[in-house]
Amino acid sequence: AQKITQTQPGMFVQEKEAVTLDCTYDTSDQSYGLFWYKQPSSGEMIFLIYQGSYDEQNATEGRYSLNFQKARKSANLVISASQLGDSAMYFCAIRPNQAGTALIFGKGTTLSVSS
Amino acid sequence: DAGITQSPRYKITETGRQVTLMCHQTWSHSYMFWYRQDLGHGLRLIYYSAAADITDKGEVPDGYVVSRSKTENFPLTLESATRSQTSVYFCASSEFTGDGYTFGSGTRLTVV
């Protein structure tokens, strides 16, 4: 079974600062993918970034990067140069790379960006 | 329109009634999923489907029924709605096992 733990219910950051959202996971699978999604107040789920368990490089997508530490089973999301529009709920999720599985989500972290 | 569509967007129903939430995707993705989102719980998997006529239970399947007679549709039925099923329901799809998902806009269901 897989489990995602997001220990920060809420985070506060000022515009233009960087912020790290924590995510730790538990899985017995060797091959898996880690995902981050953003949910703004409008409610839609927006895919941000993906990291494969065998990827040697940390994933990056624009201002988003994933600090992947496999031995520690952590996959923290780093948002550089925060913007007001980054205020949202952020979910970390895991999915084994095998048929018949589904994404398992953490409980989320609410990020508030102030000017 | 291409994409994944959920209907209705909002629904109020009474305890004990049967209600069906619809999900339709236009990509012919193999995988489809239903999640519910509740404060403090994140998204929890209700049911998922790897292909037409193949469905499997997730973390919180009790009280729900799904079917998938066509690849593009994956309706979720609450056979006898209870107040504890008040939630926001998300449908999602993906083409391959390792892909991320595309989510629908969600259905906010209130059971009174």
C-alpha cells in the first residue's frame, strides 16, 4: 500500500520569496511516480510536476521544482519567486508503475502568498 | 468539446434517494477514476476502471456503485444517499498507468 504524508496544513510566504512544500511517502514498490497538483479556490485540479522513481535528475517545470530524495522517501515541491496566484491548496500524490493502480493523494497543504 | 466533463456541477438530494454523477471523457483514455474530496482528508479514491467493463474498488467504495459499459463514460451512483456522502466528487482519466491525470471540474453534492 502507498501513503503520502503532507505535514504542513498551511504555509505563508511573501511575494517573490521561495517556498518549499513538504511531502513524504511510503511504498514498497520499486517503480513509481510522484505528482504534485494545485487546486486554486476555483476548485479545479491542475497538474504541476512529475518525478519518476528512477529519474536521476530532479524534475523542473518553470518556477516549480521537485526536491526528490529517494533514500528519505521525500518529494518536496519548491516554488521559486512566489506570486499571488500561487495561493492555493497543493497535493502530493504517488502511483506505482503497474497496471491496476491509482493515484493516492496526501491531505494537502494550503499556501497563502501575500504582497 | 474535448476534455473530461462532469455533470451536474451542483446537486442537492435527500437522504435515501439514489443519485448518479456523470463523467464523460473525449480522449478514449483507458483509465478513469472517481475521488471524493473532504476537508481534512484530501482526495480519497472511491472506484477506478482500467478499461470498459473493468472496475475496482478504491479506499472508500461503500455506498457507491460504478459501471463502465463504454470507454468514455464512467458514472458514479449513490444507491441510497447519506449525509456522510456530502462531498465534492472528482472524476479523472489517464491513458497509461504511469501518467498523471486530467480531472473534471468536480460535482458538489449535498445530501440533506
